Amino acid sequence: MTPRTPGAPGTQAAPEPLDLDKLFAARLHAARVRPYLATALFALHTVESRRVPTMAVDRHWRCYVSPAFVAATPVEELAGVWVHEISHLLRDHHGRGDRVAREQGLTGPGERLRMNIAADCEINDDVFGEGLARPEGAVDPKALGLPEGELMEDYLRQFRLGPHTQSLAWLDCGSGADGLDREWDLGPDGAHGLSAQERDAVRFRVARGITGRPGDAPKGWQRWAQEAFHPPQAWRDLLGAAVRSAASGSGAGQDYSYGRPSRRSAGVPGAVLPSLRRRPPRVSVIIDTSGSVSDAELGSALLEVASIARAVGGRRDLVTVLSCDAAAGVVHPLCRAEGIPLVGGGGTDLRSGFAKALRARPRPDVVVVLTDGQTPWPSARPGCRTVVGLFPRRHARGSWSEDHPDYVPDTPPEWARTVVIGSAPGSR
């Protein structure tokens, strides 16, 4: 939204007051055309500020407004700016910006400006139209030669600041857009900020409004609402939980032992009965080493092996690993995940890996398969619990012929607990 200052050049006009009637009329228009966002729009507290170029939000749900910008902007465009700013907060761009900055070591105002641009690209590709006028200067992916429909994190990887972004140097949607506090922020102790619980309650009510009438919202907002109701968990936590659940199930890791006699022995004079004891579960990990699995994914698989060992109490002596493409390789006990040779590169048939893992003595209590899913699966449920860690593929499953190099067959069978590896928590 390009800042526009009214008044003739060279004149010294007195500062004009904020036109609240016009500003709130624009908010009411935004709520009428986007009723599912009304709760969030009316939860924002406005703060007059001559230090912001247009409108900006902080992470505490305050909206800072330039009086000159309000005076120079039509109501229909102001309504679009209201929806744009509230979208930053609902999609948690401040929290996501902080995470990206920590993970990638991004510092300085230049990187935060890049985050703001990327966040605007995420929002602006579907926020305008159908009653909302596009404000002058609104950033969209097409203007930067980027595809539509992606997330802030995706756009950050695809562009850098340069001559093509010089016209955006003025852009500042506030700490609510990138996580970096501004000098003009009122901060956590300032008046009229929302608590974390109040912010969550607003998000929940907006998400409920979208899911209640899904036909009224764009697909991006529908995806956001589903994730707000069912927030994505870290995939490594999911994988570890799936392994622990399988290992702790009835019959897994159980055996009879005379080390401690059964309490029922008292009812059978002259006989000593063994007690049922739970031992640490044995886990067999099958790693798909076919040509369709990349080196990066194989490296990730080794990291998952170490995570699996932690999930079963750190007993690496009870975890074995075998590589498999069209044929099963050698079974290796787990000493160090980094030292396991992963041999393969051909076709894929993990049924041979299942067969070899289940022939081991003692038999595993849990089989974990790390694969991209391009494999036939056993026709019958194995005699132990199965967890499948899937490397994600962009193509729709079953949409290619088996001869196509990007062919992805049907999902793993229902008897397997499936976790998608590397599925980042999005907030679209």
C-alpha cells in the first residue's frame, strides 16, 4: 500500500486528526464482505500514529494508523487494508517470522523487510476482490515473478532484496507481520493489548466461522481454519509417539520370567508359576534406499533412526536397521546411526524388507519403515505393529502410471500407523 500524503508540495499544513468515522466505516465494510473475519476485525484496538506509513499491527493486536493515510485513501481500499493487517495476526506471521529468524540466523531490518514482503505475498494473492478493493501498491507474488498460493516461508527462499524490491522499502506492517518490535510499539504492558488466551479465543471463533460456512471463504482461509482447529504437530514427535504407542501395546515386549514368581503361585501349592514381565521392545527399521529416495532423505532417515532409539528408552542394542530397494540388504545392529551403510539405488519392493525383518530371531515387536511410498506393500498384516514414516511427494497419489518416474502408488495400508516426515507446521 503506497503511502500518499495529501496537500500541495512545499506547504506546511497542520497535522490533521485521525478520521475515525471513515476508518471505522471501512472496518464495517470489511466485516460485511468478509463476515467470518468480523470477530478479529473488531478485536483490534486502533492507535493513532504518525510514525507508520499506512497501517500496521503489533503482536498484541493493536492497529497503528496514520491519519494522513486514512485521509488520502478511499473507504473501499481502507477496508482491504483492514483485512490485510488482521490476516498477518491470524496467520501468526510474527511467531513464524521469529522462528525463521532463529533457524536461519536472519538478523537486521533488511531481513525483516524481506519477511514482511513474503508475508504480504502469502496474504495478497487471495484477500482482495469480491467486495474488497486492492489498495494502491499492494504487493503480490506475481509482481515479484513468484507463484501464487504459497506460504511466507516458501517465498522467503525464492527472492532476495534488490532493484526489483526498491519500491517496497517503505513497507512496514509492524511487528505483527515479522516479529520485530518497533520503537512505536506500546509493548506487552501497553494499554488495550490482548493476552495470549484472548488472541487464541479470537482465532478459534474466526476458524469456527469459516468451517461453519466453508463455501464463503477462499481455499487459503479454509486450510488455515482446519489447521487452527487441528494444529499440526512436529513430525518427529509424531513419529516417536507412534513408535512408543506401538511398542507399549498389548503383547509387545512381553515375556514370561521365573526371575520373579507370579503372585498366583500361592494358589497352586508345590508349583512355581512365571510372571509376565515387560521387557524393552525390539524395533526393526527398514530404510528405503531405492533410486527415488534422495540423498537428503537418506540422511534424514538416519536422524530418524536415532530418534527411534530415544523413543524406546535409548536401548540401541534392541534396534536393528536394514536397507532395502528391490531386495533386502544386511541387517545391522544400531551402534551409531552415522555408521550404518545404506546400499541400494534400484527399484523398490519393501516386501522383501518386511520378510527379512520378520524372519529375525528374536522377532521384532515393532517394524518402522522409512520410505517415499513408491513400493508394493505386504498383502497381509505382519505379526507385529508397523509404523510408516513417509517422505512427502508433491504429486497426487495414484495420478501417474507405474512407468512414470514420478509415480506414487496408493498410501500405506490401514494396518500401518503413517506419519509424514518433514511436514512443517504451516499457518496458511
